[in-house]
Amino acid sequence: MEHAEDAGVYRLTDELAIIQTVDFFTPIVDDPYTFGQVAAVNALSDVYAMGGKPLTAMNIICFPIKKMDITILQQILLGGVSKMQEAGVTLVGGHSVEDDELKYGLSVTGVVHPGKVLLNRGAQVGDRLILTKPIGTGIVSTALKADRVSDELLAKSINCMTILNKAAAELVTATSGVHACTDVSGFGFLGHACEMVENSGVGMKIDTAAVPFFPEIRALVEDGIVPAGLHRNRNFRLPMIDGAAGIPHWLVDILFDPQTSGGLLIALAVDQAEGLIARMHAQGLSDAAVIGEIVAEPAGRIQLLGRSRL
């Protein structure tokens, strides 16, 4: 727990450990079925980030039964189940309470070999960094609330949030030389990157031109349409970042955007990186990219490099 890992791991035997995680939140899209899908994919992601296989899940439901039709809840649950089935996860129960604010998510249990657990610490000097999904979903969700998002951009964001990290995780666990892994969620890309190097003895260089994001969100950021969590992320972690002054302000904001159901951030040996990217692209993970490397100095800090895409 002291390293802010994505999930809890408890060893049962020398050959078997369980992974446990819980995540739920308020709607970030209008369609109930889609909201259920996004919430389920997001909760399952923490198990994948630890190198594990999710097995069972329990629903967590807060629902304003006196204000909303029960069919809305039914659609949310159907959306969640659809992604659990895709992941090979069995729904074994859950709990619901009446609440004035709708919330949904999952408690998930998975398994992993104790010797194959992936942590967000452990990256080694020379490792390459891979990000498997584009960032910007938090900005898109905020634009949706302000009625400022196009149908095309919204569809891109929803597609990103509803893709399981299952295929990416299976490729990662089958690849040698993987030293650290985390999923990019509420702390934003740079926030989770900071967790990987904080008090670790290594630092990180990020090629900002290589980080995948939805290009349409630049205009939204420049118009000030960003989530409040982005400001909190930036204010908290900016002291660990070098080179931000040389990067356009809008791009720095995007790098701090809080994500829902984001991709995996992986540190692995340099001789394995391009092969893993090729296998990910072959599996349809077309946005996966090498976006940086682990360096010896300055330890515990992140250097932003490169030219922004125009």
C-alpha cells in the first residue's frame, strides 16, 4: 500500500495469490448501457495492471430509485455484464443502496502467480516506456457536460474507454523484460508516471510528441474546457516535472488530464519494446506507442522533451 499500487495482492500459496480491487463513480456519458460498460472496464483494469487475471466481480450500486426509472439501472447492469463476459469474469453478487446520486462500479477479484506480480515500481535504467491508449477522456467528458463535444470525438473517447486492457495485459505478461506496469486513470498520465519514479532511484524522459491523444481536444483545452481534477493533478505533481516551460501549455494540461479506463503504462527492456509494440498493433491496439525511457538522472523526476504535434 505504501507505493500506491493499482490493487491489493494477498499470497495464498507459493504458487497463487489473489488480487483485489474496487472502483465506482458517477456517470460520465449519457447512455446507461455505455456507462455500465465503461465502469466495468475501468474496475477490471487494475487487475490487468498488476499482471493478473480477473475471475469474479460484485456490483456496487447507488441508485435514486425515487427519481429514476428502474430501466436505467437495468441498462447499466447489462452494460457492465457485457464487459465482464468479454473478460471471462463471473458476476457473483453485489450490493445496492438508495442514493440521491447515481453511482456504479465493481469489486473485482483476480489471481496471479506471486512471482509474476507487476508493480508500478521496478523500472530499470534504459527501459522503454509504452502507453497503450490515447489520453484525453477526462477533457472529452467535461466537454460533453458543456455540450461542446462533437459526435465523432465522443465516439472516439467512448471506444477508448470501453476497450478492455485484457489483450494488452496478456501480451505484457507473455513478454520477458517487463519491469513495471500501471494503468493510467484519475491522476492523469504524468501523475501515474510520477508514481513510477518517486523515491525509486530512477528518473524518466517523456517524448511529448510521441504520447497519443485525441487531437481534437487541443481546442477544448485552449478554451478552458478541462476537468477540475486536471488542475489538482498538475498542481500536485508539477514540482516533479522538468521542461514543462518548453512545452505548450495546452499539451502539459493534456498530460495531466484525469483518465477513466485509460491504458497501461509499461516499462520494459529496450530490446523488447519494438517487438511488443508490433504485437500490440497486430492485436488491434493501434494507438500503443513508445513514449519515453527510464534514465539514471535526475532520479525521482520526469523530463518533458520533444516538439508538440501541430
